[in-house]
Amino acid sequence: MSNLSGRVQTVLGLVDPEKLGRTMTHEHLTMTFECCYFPPPQGDEAVAANPFQMQHMHWLRQNPYSCHENLLLQQETDAVRDELRVYKQAGGGAIVENTTTGLERDLPTLKQLAQDTGVHIIAGAGYYVDCTHSETTKSMTVEQLTDVIVSEVLNGADGTDIRCGVIGEIGTGWPITDSEKRVLRATAHAQTRLGCPVIIHPGRNPAAPAEVVRILQEAGGDIGKTVMSHLDRTIFDEGELLEFAKLGSYLEYDLFGTEMLNYPYNTDIDMPSDSQRVKTLAFLVKEGYEDKILVAHDIHTKNRLTKFGGHGYSHILKNIVPKMLTRGISQRQVDKILIDNPKHWLTFK
């Protein structure tokens, strides 16, 4: 493991952490999200069947999971390549690609994108939520799952020699299923063996992140080297957020650019606006958590790409950073969030 210690593992090999630059820690470049298809509102079936027209763009932003074609991001490699070049020009250096087993991970495509654009791409090992677990996965022991995850980092994944540099996004629902618990325990065991970063997709309930942390800790996981994703759709009460922050994980706000009235997977959730996200970041900075904040867009559907009128992978760099600087977050703190925190998280122990 000595060759991994102190390095970051990208799809093109090991790199010095200082070379990453500005990093989006939760994105997807090629994947399918059909596992989470949600039927369109009654009467909207015709729009859902043909949504990529100017007059339907607002509908698609509000109902992104109700169009099968919109969930096939893997069809847009050329558009993603163009966007990564724009991201590079905007000052972006690296992207953590969170597509795991169950979402049609495509490591050769990630490698080609990295070669074509010069963006450092870090691929994810492990498994997504229960509904994407195969019967084989569900029948595996914690030890067997651990061996698979470790091999994806040390040897390569999906029959390739392209190695993953992070475990995750490891998916959980709410309540957490038995299969998801086994994967979490395997994640902790693999992290112990490898000294590697971990990133979690928690269930859509305010109690879910802390429960994931509990399971990981009991299995020996390193919470200080673990990211809790999607906090912007999960914990809304400031007191509860600070209580969770005390547990020591990285706090990721990764849905920048997503604004919808009705979040179909949990209609009790009011999806925040980007301005509200920035306000929460400023609150966390004021409370002393600037060393634990990460940001991203979690692009996973076609409509989020600029080709289809979306914000793209450069939205944070071009639009959110200037907003942060007007809301009490200094340039030094912005650099911590975009450069230093991802660098420290991604570096193998």
C-alpha cells in the first residue's frame, strides 16, 4: 500500500494531490439513472415522451426523473467531453465521478475523457442503493463484498485495469436495508485496509446520515475520511446540522443547480435554491466547519448539461463562487472548499 500513501488515484494513475486544483467531489460523467424513474404527473405523458424542446424545458427541470431518455446520461459522451473542456478553461482541475456498480459504470469512457480533456477524474468503487443490487450482490458476505471493493481500488474494476480512487458513492435508502448494511460494513473494512476516501449517498431522512456514520464506525470506518453527500436535501434544521457535523465527516452540498418545487422521492422535502445553499455554507463556515465543506452539482441527467439548457459542470466556478464571496465567505475559505478539502479527503493515508 506504500505506493498509494500520500497520493490520489485517478483513472490515468497516481497523481500528486497538489496537482488536483479545484475539484467537484460529486459528479457523474456517464451513467444511467433508470433505476429511479418516476412516472410523470397525470396528463403529462405526451410531454414526457418528447421533452427536449424549448417549450418543455421548464417542465423537464421540474420533472427530470419522469422521462426515460433524460436518465440516459451515458448517451452524451461528446457533450460531456465538451463541457469538461469548458470546466478546465474555467479553472476546474478534477472531478470525482461517483458512478458505482448498479449505475452502468464505464471506466474506459472515463479514462478517455480524462485523456481528451486534461481533467483529473477519480472513479468510484462499490455499490449504489438496494434496488440496483443484483441477486449475486445480495447473497455476498461482508468479507466477499470487501474483497471486491479492495480489488476495484488495487487492481481495476469491471474487467479492466482502470483503478478506482474512492469508495462510493455507496448508496443507502431509508430505512437502510440489510444488503445496504452489508455494503456499508464492507466499505468500512476496505477503507481500513486501504486508507482511502469514502463517499456516501444517504437516505432521504434527516436521521439517515447519522445512522450511516454509526454503522461505519461500528465496522471500523474512518469518519474523518468519509463524505456525507446530499446534505442540501437531507438535513434542514440548523441545530440538527451542527449535531451531525460534530460526528466528523465531510459535509457535502452537491445539488447546486437543482431547483424544483416537488421532489418526487420525498415530497416532504422542500428542495433549497442555490442562494439558500450558499447561505447554509456561510453558516457552516461561521460555525467553524470550513475545513469540512465540499461542493458539487451531482449531474446525473441530460437536462443538467448545457447542451440541453442546463447549468453544466462549471456552474459553481462561474456563478456560485461569486455569490459565496458576497455572502461572508472569503476567497481563502472558497479555496479551502474547492481545493484544500478535496485534496485532503482524496489523498490515501
